[in-house]
Amino acid sequence: MNRIVVVAGVVAIEIAMAIALLPWTNHDRLQTTDFVNFYAAATIVRAGNGPILYKAETQDPPLRAILGRKSLDYFLHPPFFAAALVPLSYLKVEQAFVVWTLFNLALIGSLPMILSECVSFVARRPYLGLIGMVFFPVLTTLTLGQDSIVLLFLISIGYVLLVRRRDLAAGLVLALATIKFQYVFVIVGFLLIARRFRVVASFVAGGMVLLLASLLVTGFAGFVQYVQFVRDFDLHDGYGAMMLAQMVNWRGFFAGMGWMTHIRAYSAAGSVLLLFLGIVCSRSARAAESPDLAFSLYVTIALAASPYAYFQDATILLLPIFLALDSVVSGRIGGTRGKAIAACCVLMFVWPIVLLVMGGHYWWNSRIYLVFPAIMLLVAALATELYPRRTVLPVSAVPSSA
């Protein structure tokens, strides 16, 4: 019965959003979204220009046609993702944005059904899973027409398959999450250290298939251009469009605080420390005993340690939040540690809103980089629970030296 209520609620939300968006969406509204880059890339691939997709002079004309001006932002996702977006290019850009938004709403609305197998309080009351719809990064993703909800959906399915011990299927699903490879590579790396070899092998196989699909779109030379295009975009701070202080990682925190000197070196050092912490925790016996907390730590570190993590990508933290809260609600973690984990999860919901209220009218001018310390608190709470501890033998068990 609870599931029926959730499905009915999601359908009602979809209908209401469709009615609201269709007359409201206009060309001026789209100019502030990232969706225009997706649409432009899909249009280029549809026209058969995949081999030259990753050139500024190729992306400029369709972007200018949509925006009415030159864009400083470009499509940076892998070629297979551009090919997957091609069906949207058959619609007008305004209509495509509505369809994309409704698709993402359907994904976030289906999350309770996906997580009901591994999150006990969602299984008992699936409607509680819908609180993800008011998670601020999720709302930002919907507003910008970004793909972070798709990423959350794929990682969540991958985790459920891991719980079911369907390692081959889990690896294939996680391979699809390479639409933002900077995160999933870290997660799979931790799974490798945790000796989930079948998952990693399947991920590699799935990645090879997607690489082949990408090569069919761009050709070998075009794929090399893609790698170079992404590298140049990063080195030149997005050709003037990359706002570092809108990131929620080391890089964004240092930029927001004004510590720009040697920012790359300091950010890299911070990321290495986080990755080392994740490696230590993934090798502990406690990680094997609490795979939910271990996976939560992997995802959270993947976001914080990434060199490229905008606020909307914090959407993927919804999975760690649900898993970590469930460990507290179910009583598996109690006392001070349980309260600390619960407090960190609640903080992830509340703190961005506090920053918005105190800092500005929009999320991008509300010192959103200060979400990073809250993420670090979540990392610390999870790592404290998973970090290997020495076993203290009772006095009677200590061998006598006599």
C-alpha cells in the first residue's frame, strides 16, 4: 500500500510539473541552464559531426543559436552520453528541457523503491524516500538541467546490486556512471582494494563497451580531441567560465577562502589524504561488516577528493545520507557515534539552505563552497566508525610472563 501511495505521489508531481513547465519555460530561462550544452552536443552528433564534437569552433554555432551570444561553457561529457541525448534533439530546446526535467523527476521519485531493499526505514515507509526531492543539490540539478540525478540513480542501482551479490550486473551499471568518471573511478578503486574483483572486472568490461560506443561517435582522433579538450578546459579554468568557488571540494574551498596560491598542489595533497583514509578504511574488517557505511564513505570521499565537483554533484550524497541514517535508525550504531552520524546527515540538508538565507539570493553567490566542511564532517563521522581499531584483550586473556 505504501508503494502505491509513493507511485501515485510521483505521478501527481510529474503531472503538476508538466502543467507548470510547459507554458512557463521560455528561451530566456534556458540561457542560465547547463542543459543547453547537452542539447547542442546532441544536435552536433545527430548531424554526423561527432568526430569534431570536442572543438570550440564546432560547439560555438549551436550554442550561439540557442543563447544569442558566445558561450564560455562547453559540453565535456564522454561521447557516448552525447549519443544517448540525441533523441532530445528532435524536439525544440524548450520542449527538450521539459522532457529532461520530467525524466529526472521520475528518477528521483523512483529512488524509494530502489532503496527499499537496503534502507529499512524507507522499506517501512517508502514516502520517506521522497525527502530527496527537497535536498538542495537535487533542486539545483533540476533547475540547471544537469545530469547529477542520473548519476545518483546509477550509483544507487549499482549499490543495490552489490548488496544482492550480483557483482557482474553491479559493475556494468557503475560503468554507465562514467558520464562523470571522476567520481565512479574512485568508488570502483575502493571496491578493488576491498577485493570485489568481479565488480571491477565487470566495470572494466562495461567501460570497454562504452569506449567502443564513444569511438563510433567520434573516431579515434575525435576521442583524443575529447581528452585534450577536457584537459585544456581544466587548465584554463574553463576558458573563463569555471567558477571554482561554486565547487564543494578542496579546490572550491581554497578558492572561496581566497587561498589561490598553489591551489592545485594543496588540493591534490588534500585529495591524497582523503584517498589514503578511504584505502585504510576499505581494508578494515569493519568495512566488511558494514558494507553500507563503507560504500557511503567511498561515495563521499569520491566527491570531496575530486578535482571537479560542483554543488549540484553533491546530489550523489543522498545515497550515503540514506544509508548512514539507516544504520542509526535501525540501532546498529548508537551512542555518541550514532548521534554524530545523524547530525552530519541532517546538516547536509540544512546547511546549504542556511548559506542561501545568509549569503545571497541564489546558491552560486551564497558561499556555497562552505558546504565542503560539512562534507568533511560526514567523512570524519563515517571514517571514525570504519577505521580499524586495536582489539583490547581482557586481563584474564593476557598470557602470564611467569
